[in-house]
Amino acid sequence: MNFGTDGVVLWYAGVGWDETEGTDRRIVTALAEERDVLWVDPPNKSGWGALRKSWRGSVTDNEPVARIRVPAPPAVTRRPMRAVTNAMRSAHVGLAVRRTVQAVVVANPITPMPATSRIPRVLFVTDDWVEGAGLMGLDRNWVRRTLRRNLEAADVVLAVTPRLLENVRRLLPATGSGGDKLWAVVPNGVKPNPVRPHNDASVAGLVGQINERLDLAYLHAVVDRGIRLKIIGPRTATDSAFIADFERLTARDGVEWIGAVPAEEVPRHLAQLAVGLTPYSADEFNQSSFPLKTLEYLAAGIPAVSTDLEASRWLASAHVSICAEPGQFATAVNRALVASFDSGLVGQRKHEAASHSWTVRAHAVMAAVADSGVGGRRLE
């Protein structure tokens, strides 16, 4: 990876490259198939190891991208260390990039937009960072201030749902710097899944992290109907009431929880399901988010049943049933089990998922950059 070549995209990520593989890493992986990307980790204490060798040691070749590890000073999220961290990040990036930058993308709630001129500056809002500040262990007011400043500085503002885009737009003054920006929705995508579902499966399943974002009443309702339930993913919840309810659920007959599995094994587990479930609570944070799992179910060739989320409505898919209460949800799961393995429907779901690939999303990001009318140049 030659991270100094013309046309590099600087991507200030929300998580480290080795952490949970979410929106950032998946869209950047697709983007890197066509252009050089320099991925900038959030500050982390692991960055000190490379820094001890040399300033250049913080830049590594992490195929398919080049990666900068930014060392984190003690109390990185507190004043005055925020300013120290920002200065260290700027120094690392400045040493790594010496040629034309095609775009700067900030997809992090607390990273300030770099002060550049004539380089397209993109703010990519992947979740409702203000509402989710507590879940991330961040100060809500700090997140809000950073987001507002980044909005003012950005040439392009992207968000994963229309609701989230409108929420962040409202952070700017009614008469201010919002009118000259390009605003666009770039939802989450999905990786093609070549595995076809097993015709003998009669199991409903949930894939993903098990935490307070889920409404377990919907899963209990499914089990109440005698439907077998398989849960795939780590439990990351911290709320004691949620944990107790989840333990009651997994103790019920017909429920299997297998915990975390490597990413490469997820397609195999999806092939053992007949219906995929997206039982998120309909709170403001979830309404602004775009769950990855719903498209992953379609890519596996199986139908999905979701709670009433804006992202599910945006898909407008005949293969995604949307339900507003647990009893209706369980009925929809029962109905979906009947037609799950029709070969024509399996193909339709996979074809529909392919239209939402991460490559499609990467192209949408770069199209927004091109439409901004701001040309790339060297960092200052």
C-alpha cells in the first residue's frame, strides 16, 4: 500500500481497525478496492508501541488500507488532554501524507474536522452520537459541541438514515452555514453471501451484539408460539435488569445462544436459519440508526422480521415484515417460516441485498465528494 500517492482518502474512523467491524471498516474496505485510503484510528494506548520506534512507525500497512495508530495520553477524553491528542493526531497525519488528498472523512463523534482548504471535508454520521454519548462513555455536551463545529466546517454531510440527517441538520442555526453544504443519506450496506439457506431449517434467529438496544419482549413472544430461536453474538449489555431477562430467555426450551463467532463463520450460521430477527426498541437512538443485520438476513436469502424502525421502512422490501408489537411480530415470524425456502424468493432476497452492497455505498460517498465541487489538494 503506497499511502503517499495522489488521490488518497483520509478516513478518521469511529473505532480502531482491529475493533468491532462496523460501518467504517466495511465501507472503507470497499472503497480501498478502487483508491488509496489512509485509516486513522481513534486515540488508543496501543499507539505508543509504534511511536517508541519512530514517528513513521505509527503508520502500518493493514491491507487493504494504510493505518495510523494515534497514541492516547492519560485521560484522553478530559481537558486539557483533548488538545494534546488533537495535536498528536495532526502531527501523525501530516507526516504520513505528502501528496494530494482527495477527501477528508470524519466518522468519529469527538474528532475535530481538520482545518483544510480546497479539500472536500465530509462528516459521516453513522449513529446518533449525541443520544448515544452515554453508551460510549463520552460527555454528551462535548459530543454535541464537536458535532456542531464539524457540521459548520463540513462541505458534505452524510448520515445513515433520513431521520439522523435531519436531526444533525437541526444542530445548525436556522440561518447559518447549512445551505451551501451537500446533504445526503448513505445507509449501511451488506457483503454478498454466497451460502444458500438449508431447506430443512425451521429456526428463527438473531445475529449481532446482545445489549440494551434490543426489546426482549419480541423474542419472548416468538418463543411463546413454539418457534425455535437461535441467538448468535456476544452479550455486551451492562444493565442488570436486561441481563436477568436475557438469562430467562436463554433458559427457555427451544432457545439456543451460541455467543460470539468469528466473522467468517456468520454465513454458515445464517444458512441454518429460516427467518432473521431485528427486534430493536423503537427509541430515538435506534430510530436514527441503520442495523446491519436486516440486510445480512436478505443477503443470506432469508426473510426478515423487524420492529418498526425507520431503516426497515426505508428499505421498503417485500421480504422485511415490520411490526409494532410483540404479538404481531411473532405472527409475522410464523408466516415467514412457511415461505422461507421458496427458491425464487431466496434469489430475490439475494438480488435485493446485492443492490445495497458496500461497493454501492462507497460509490455513493465518492459521488457526494465529486458533487461538492471542492477539488483535492495537498494537506497544509
